[in-house]
Amino acid sequence: MSPSAIWLDTVRRSVATSALIAPGLTADTDQTTTSPLGSVWEATEGLPAARIARNASRSTGAGTSLSVRPTNFAASNRAASAAGIPIVEYNFYVHRANEAYYDHPDPTRGDAGVASVDYARMQGVKPVEDEVVQEAETTWANLKYFLDAVVPVAEASSVRLALHPNDPPVPISAGSPQIMSTLAGWKRMADIRKSPANCIIFDCGVTRELGEDPVEVARYFGQRDQIGHVHYRNVRLRVPRQDYTEVYPDNGDNNMLAVMKALVAAKYKYMIFPEHARGLDVDRDLKTSAAVAWAYHTAYARAMLQVALMER
């Protein structure tokens, strides 16, 4: 199977931690997921990649220069290129706001499982052991430091770096502002290095969570050739960035066909990943780990793609 993308989730606290991740690249090939446009090769959560420390101008307590982190990430990019992997996805935040999530049945969908976010659940959340409370401009400085180091390597390696927006996109997470939790932040990131090797993960679900129009956002980044790959899902929004429910693709606020048509119009040619499937009754009864829900999401995305291609 030819891999089409790689998920580097261990960069999720890349601006906060001073712990060095060893160079190299490993993967669990049992975690391969089919997507409507091919396959996504997913790495394990222990994937060696890179972490950018608290301050881009100083060394870690262990005496290791911070320049090692982008160097290690660049080495992973070269390894991805050698393996034929064109997309490297990563996160960049001080603390991911997982505490804001809660699972519950959706009575409008026959009590199928869904997940919601409530910003109030983040009140009182403190940084974990290897995290700090950090000002937004410090995080921006670290991101620029990181991109200036790794984007030229990605360009030379024909690899597209794809930054996933903050998700959940709550304003403050464990005391630190989330710089990738607004559309203005996404655009600022893309402008740091105006290159097809410096991309956003276009997540139409997160886009709606911000209160933005996913069709317009797809057009904006698509015209710049700065969509790394696509996360294709739907939400019901109550308060932007603070209160919403992740739902099935056919009963949220997004016009999913219009989103797909915008991607086709932009001549987007990489992966589309119908993510965040939760369990249906049959999954709970048969203990299939949301397999039926995943099949539903994938089939829905495939149908939207077929219609968008026929009607272009």
C-alpha cells in the first residue's frame, strides 16, 4: 500500500515542552485507515518527531540546543520523502484542550454517540508536568522559528507540512492562548512562509467551530495551494469556539456538498479524511469499535466527492 499522509500527533505540545524526542521515524502499520481519496498512513502516538521548547533562544536543562528539535523534525521529513509520503501533519500548541470534550448520546439521532465541547470545562485546568503557561506572542515566535527551520527542508524534499488547527479551538487552554484557534491565526501562520510546503490542515469541522464559513475558507487556502490535507466532518454550533457538538456528516451546520465542491474547484488532489466517527447502536452491540460509524462517514464522503466531480 502506498502511504499518502502521516500524522505526527506527538508535536501536540511542541511549543511548551523541553523534553527532547529522539530523531528517527517509526510507525505502527496496523493503524492504516482508508480515506475517500486513498489511504492515510497513521503513526503511533509515540512517533519520534520534534518538540520546540519554551523559548526558542535557550537550551534545555539537559544542555541540548533547541536547534536540535527542528533538525530532528527535518530528518523525519527526509525520511517521509524517501518513503514516498508527501504530507507530514503536525500540531503546535502548549496544551491541548481535551478536558473540554464530553461524550453523550444524541437524542436527535436515535441516541447515537456524539461528542460535545464546553469551554466552561476548561476552567481551573492547569498545565501538566512538562508544560508552561505561555503568552501568545512567545508561541508565535516559536512557530516562526520552527517554520523557518523546517519549511526549506520540506520544499527540498517535496514534502508538504500540514499544521492542524487547535481542536478544540477554545481561546485559552490551561492558561495559554491558543494561536491556531482563529481564522486570523491560520492566515498568519500561512503567511510566515508563503509556500506549498507550509500548509494548513483544512478541517471543515473546526472551521465551523470557529464560526467561519468552510466554503470560503476552503477557497482561500485552496487558491494559495496551502491545504495540506482535509478533515471532513460536521458540527452543530451554539457558541463559536466554546460550545458545539460534533455530529454525523449529514445533520450538522455545514453544507458538506458545498465544501466538497469548493475543494474540487480548487483542484485539491490530496487526502480527504472523514474523521471523528462515533459509535452506532450496532457498534455498541457487536463491540466493533465504531466500525459501522466509520463506514458511514467514509461512504458519505465518497458520495459527496462523486457528486462534486459529476457537477463540476
